Amino acid sequence: MQVKKAVFPVAGLGTRFLPATKASPKEMLPLIDKPLVHYVVEEAVAAGIEQILFVTGRGKRSIEDYFDIAFELEALLYDKGKDAELSQVREIAEMVKIFYVRQQQALGLGHAILCAREFVGEEPFAVLLGDDIIDAKRPCLAQLLDVHYKYQGTVLALEQVPMENISAYGCVKANRISDQIFEVIDMVEKPKREEAPSDLAIIGRYVLTPDIFPILESLEPGKGGEIQLTDAILTLLSEKAVYGCQFEGIRHDCGDKFGFLKATVDMALKRNEFNGRFRSFLRQRLEECDNDSNC
């Protein structure tokens, strides 16, 4: 069965970016000239997704407005003859079919996915987290779908990370099937470095089967009183095979301030419209800082 539906859990409060996220969703933070969530939607669409469900919460209305038709703005751009800008705005509302459901309580990623049960039905589906921006020649989700279609199972995106950073991630114990594909044996959520089974971290892309829903429904709340997706996948492991895909591409952790800064620089350097000027600016500023002890 082709995977045509994707779930975007966007109900989180974005506390790592306060005060910027006090009144604006983290997913709407601009990375150059598009909000973070736009890049992730583009990835999903490029991988063949036709329907997206945003699992939202209070204060997330601007996400709905962004992907909606903006009649007044379109009329203004039309009247002013700004055809290029008008085309850009219209394309946003026409990218993909979008649906919304409210996660009324902040009960974790597993609970957010459970909120999508009626939307998903009995189909395999994708889950994409909006603060992982992945720059890849072939969409990261498309790489995961290749594995899903071959093995007909749940697939997790994996990235090799330095062991000193492993405690910030869920990580896996896995047997290698090929260069990029693993069979997951065990999972540990944010382990201490000395207790981590590997340096393979789970990143914010998943392909899940509907088998996950009854597990999530019966799961007891875990750490922080939340229903953890990791716990549900661990339960699934006892019944069915779960796979990992070490994707090809560069991941930018835009849920982290330093990661967001790196993403801004990397993405700007790839843009022809100001590539040369931006490079010159960076060189100049670095030279100035090397000569300025207060920089």
C-alpha cells in the first residue's frame, strides 16, 4: 500500500526558543524567507504525500492561516501587478491537502500520533517533526519509504551522532542489513553516554503502520507523565520487525538555537541570489572578530 498520509505533531510549546515562541509557534520561525514547517511540508510532498494532518494545540492558529488562501493579500498583489509574489502565495495553499485536529492536552508525541488515528485509518503513514530540517538530494522521507516498501514494516530515520551528544536523543541497538538499512533490536530514550547501545540516534522522521495505534491506546504514561512513541515502538518490537534507515543528507536541528543558526548559514550559502554577498560578509566579519578581542 502506498503511503499517502503524513502526520505533523505541532502542539509543542517550543520552550527552548522563548521568548520568541511566547506568541508565535516554533514551527513558524523563519529560516531565511520560509517558516520551518514549510520546508518539512515540501519534503513530504516531494516524497509523494497527498494528505497532511497537523496535530495542533493552543496558539497554533498561524500555521492554519499560513497554509490557507489569503484573499486580501492575493487581491493586493494582483492589483499591484506583483505576479511572482502572487504565484508564491498561491502555491502555498495548493501544495497539498491539509487537515487539522487539536491535541487538547500536552501528553507527549505518542498521544499526538494517537490523535491522528481517525485520519490515518488502517493505512501505513509518515510522521515528520517540524524542527528537523533535512537537506538532501533525495527527500529523507522518500529514503525511508523505500525501506518500508521493501520490508513492509515500521521505519525510523537514523543519524550517526557524536557519543558526547547521544544523551540528547533516543538511540537504537541494531543489526546492519546493508549500508543504510538496519533491523532495530532495542531502543533507549536519552541514555547516558556509557549506557548507549550505539551512536545511531533516532531523528524526526518515521514511517509507521496502523499496528501502533492499539499499543498507544493501551500504553501507560511514561517519563514526564507523557505517552512516549519510543515506548510504543519498543512494544511493537516484540511482535514485528522494526527497521532503521541511516539517511543520506544533512540534518539541521532547528529546535536548538545553535542548530538554527547553522541552518540559516548553510541554507543561505546555497541560495544563488545572495551567495556571493553572504560569503563576503561572513569572511569580513570573521576577520574583524579575529582582530577584535571583544568580538
